[in-house]
Amino acid sequence: MSLRLRLVVLVGTLVLLLLGGLGFYLMSSLEPWAREALDHELDLQAEAIEDHLEVKRSGQLEQEDDDHFDHVGFVILDARGEVAMGRGLDRVWPLFTEWGRPQTLEGTDGRSWRVYGRLIHPEHEERLDPSRRPLRLIVGTPARPFDQVSSRFQLGLAVSLMLGLFLGGAGAAVIAQVSSAPIRRLSVEVGGIEVTSIERRIHTSGLDPELAQLAGSVNGLLERLDGAFQQQRALISHASHALRTPVASLLTISEVNLRRERSTDEYRRALVEIGQVAKDANQMVEQILALGRIDRLQAGLQKSAVPLAELGEEMGRLFGPRALEAGLELQVDLPRTLALAADPTRLRELLEVLLDNALRYTPRGGQLGLDASSEGRQVVLRVWDTGPGIAAEERERVFERFYRGAVGKESGQPGSGLGLSIARAIALAHGAELLIQDRPGGGTQVILKFPPPSL
Amino acid sequence: MRVLLVEDTVALARSLGQGLEEEGYSVDLAYNGEDGLHLASEINYDAIVLDRMLPRLDGLTVLRRLRAAGRRTPVLLLTALGEVDERVGGLDAGADDYLVKPFAFAELLARLRALVRRDHGQASNRLELGRLVLDLGARSAQVDGRPLSLTARELSVLELLALNAGQTLTRTRIAERIYDEGSERDSNVIDVFIGRLRKKLEAVGLPGAELLKTQRGEGYRLDPSVIGGERP
């Protein structure tokens, strides 16, 4: 239901309830009130008739100022039940039953009458034949005036109800129109923000506080989306740049080697080279994808108790042969007693990045290792090497996406500059701290401080 | 033709170097900006192929310093950054041409030839010296329309002298252009090349000794006027 319709219905219901309720209340209280007034009037009339009633010497009853009582009918009965005097009530009084209390009667004329009867004592009553005493008076008046009031009131009520409904509805529509104008403006403005113009913001100046709050929320949402977008765009742009070099290498190797006939050995060398470049490029793609996953990392962690000794054996199997090939000594020392609450897949990914770095950049004849210790309730993992180390001024920058340290770049080793960004993101998702330090005795050590497992 | 290649990606640098050498260039390799700048300042290359993102000193800085030092060697900038701003920045820093990775090796060769040609004031790859015609693109020599069979090194020496026709080039200068840093260099070898060239030229009826003149105590000079070419 539209806001306007809702407002109209709301105001209409309010008008209906208010006027209807008021009308009903008035109606229900008006009727007894009007009846009371009528009854009082009848009583007064009865009194007046009695006051002006006189018994002549002849025993005849006489009414002074006869025309005084035009609007009421009355009848005076004597004790024998004969009509002593009367006017205008012939078709009503024979139905009369209850003395001393006003009553409503349906006259034989088909009209409704209010009738009241009681004993009276006219002046010089003693002149009356005793057998005719006491006299009784019945006064009556058509109940129509009251009905008229009531029906006129009902008409008025109906008219004012209609008018109220119409005016209220129209007013509500206007109010809705006026008050929804800023909403419509806001909606047009929000609707105008495209994927390509996500850096635009909604103007909050001149907006009502409630709408300004809404606009503020929308702006906040845009801010977050914009940030995520830019990050994504930067990732794509970096990724395409980073992938251009391996592609250039592949193209050049194949083109250069195809320019002339060569020996089988030369072709084999070229193919091996192509394979190596492709493998490096593939690793880069994997890391870019991993980086794309990182933003969803925290929610997606599947933690379990990871026995460190087993993890160490796995790393040993994975990196042992590579270390041997690179002329390096790998020392894995993870105590059987330690375990970590972590996502085993991610933890493996993290250690692989760190060990891979250590292996890549440590010169032949060096050493690298993985060990662990507990400090209080914290578990501390350490990946170390005897390589060239990372300069102090680079220790923060190496965590930036696509940043490659001087050692990395100069090594001529292909690398995406993403490994440590991934490592840090995984550590952060686990609430762990990742620090790069100089290793005592030369080289680098990366410290991973895991928080005590939360219960 | 001697070329300096500054590129930090080993696989790319090696295959580019191999390809260029097989095309008859002598190639020096540098894997970082500092080494590249050092070599470029020391040696008079015919062209420099310079990667933009390099360790130690980035490509643009190397280029600016070279130009600031008054080096006019043609530079072909090689890079993964292909946006207009990047290309403009590269050219404004003093690059003569710009090639975005990934590129076709054939295009790199063509652009290199164009750079060297332009550097010598040549409008086309065809170098006509009377009866002798050199095609720098196809890397071939013809005499009276018939192909002259030369080895890559002999052709390089002939091209060098032809591009600098009328000028006397010292043995050291010629050797510098023919050999890269790694090679054993002996300026006497140049005399051997000249001798062979003269013989091959005479075999097809050109006055070898007059065309490739010995300037005693100085070096060699190519004089196109003896074979009906214009006097430079």
C-alpha cells in the first residue's frame, strides 16, 4: 500500500471513529435528556393546567386562558371515569395505563405521544360533586419534536461525517504529497547512483532530520560499497599488470624459439622454461584468488583443534624436497604437546606462504625452520631463515598487496607480492599477531602469536 | 649493433637476450636499475631496452638520469603499465618509444630497428650506397641486386660503417658495437673482419680496399663515393 493511500485510510478511520463516536455518544445521551426535558415540560404543563383550572358554581370545570396550552393536549377525568374536560388527546388517552409516570404511547392516530397523568385539585374543588372527586388529569404531547431533533441531528452528523471524511482524506493526500516530496527527491537521487558513479554521495543538507538520517545510512552503505569496489578494482588492475610479465615471458620464449630450427635439446630447454614461467604465473593466480577470498575469511573460518606436530610433519613433507633441491637445511620442531584452535586449511596456507618465502630467498647452504612454543596460554609459531633479512623500513610495506621487497625483486625470482598480504589476513582472521623480526644470528624470523583458545 | 637490455624478470630477460643475439645484436643484460644506469653511462649503445619497474632504481629514474647526463641513446621503454598516463609519462621522461607487455617479439625487433635507423637519420630500413644496398630490417646485403653472403658479425661491421658512412670509426668503437660485455674482446679481430669483408666485396666486383678505407693509426672509414654512392 502506498504511503499516500495509507495516510488517507488512517485519517479517514480517525475521522470516522472521532465523529462517529461523538455522534453516538451525543445520540445516546440526547435521547434521555430530551425525554427528561419533555417530561419536565409535561409536568409543568400539568401544573399550569391545574393552576388555571377552576370549578364554577355550577360545578362546571373551566379553564382560564385557554389558548395558553395550545401545544399540549389534555383530558380531565372524574372519579366516575367520565371526561370532564379535554382537548386534543381523544385518540390517545383511552390507551393510558400508568398514573404518576410519563409514558410513551402509540395513539390510534398512528402518532407517538408522551403522556403523563396524575390526580389534580382545582380551585374550589369542594364545589364539585363529591362523587366526581378526585379528578385526574392526563397531559400529552406528540413525541415528534424529539424525533425531529434526533433525525436532524443524525442528518447533521452524517453530513459532517461525509465532509470530515472528504476533507480529512484530501488533507491526508496533500500532506502525503508534501511530506513525501523529499522522499521522492531522495529516491531520484539514490536511483541516479550507478555502478559507474558509486563515488557520488547524497546531499543531506536541507533534509528533515529523519530523512537526513536515512540519507546518512545510504551514504554509509555507499561508502562501504565504494571501498570494496575500489579494492576490487585495484586488485583487478594490479592482477592484470602482475600477470602481464609472465605472459610476456611466455610469448617471448615461444616466439624467439620458433624463429629458427633448433636442436631437440634447445626445444626441451625452452619447454622447461615455459613450464616454469607458467607454474609461477599459476601460483600468482592462486594467490590473487586467495586474496579475493580474504574479505570473506573471518566468516568462513572452520576452526578445530590442530595438533601442531602433525602440521609440522606435513610441512616437512611439503618443503623438505624443495629445501634439499635448493641446498637448504629445513628444521621443523613442533612439540607433540601443543595444539592450536584454527582453521587447518587456512593455517596450512599461512605457513606455506611463510616457508615458501624463506625457501625462495635464502641462499644455498643456509637454513630455514618452523618451531613453536607456548608463552602463558598463548601459542607462538615461528618461521625463520638465515637469508638476507627484511630491511626495517620495509617491514610494514611488505604486507601491502603486490608490494615486493628489494630482496624479492632483485632475486629475479618471480613473485606476486601477495603472499604476506594473504598471510597477514589469515593471521588477523584468527585473531593472531604476525610480526617480522631480525633473527638473532642473522636472517628473518616471522612470529605468529595466537591468542589463547576462547571457550 | 649493441643493445642494453634492462629487465628484472629473469625468464623474460634471458629469452629476449637470446632472441636479440640470434638477430645479430650484441646484448648486455642488467637485472636492476642501478646496473642498467651504470652500463648505459659507460658504454655507447645503439639502443637501450628498459623495463619500467625495476629494483633499486625504477626505469623512469634511470631514463631521466641518462638524459640529464646528456646521453641521447635511443630508449625503448618496456612495461606492464599500458594506460595513457603511463605511456605519456614514459615518453615525457625521455623514452623514444614505448612497448606494453605482453608484446610480440617481432614488433620489438621492428621498433628497435626503427629507433636505430632514426638515430642515424635514416628514413627507411634500406641503406643505399651506390651498388651496395643494405636492408637493416631483413638484415641482408645486396650488390647490384644480388645477395651478398655474410656472417652476422661481418654484416654488423658493414652496417655500422655504412650507418656512419664517411666517418672514421676506431677499432675499439667497432669492437664495442660488435661484442657484448661478456665476450673476449680483441681489437685485432676487427682487422680480420675487415679483411674478410674486403675479400667478399672484391669477389663480387667492388673495390673492397677503397670502399673500406684504412685510416692509419685511427681506424676504418666507409666511402660510398667509390661505388657510385653519394659522398656523405
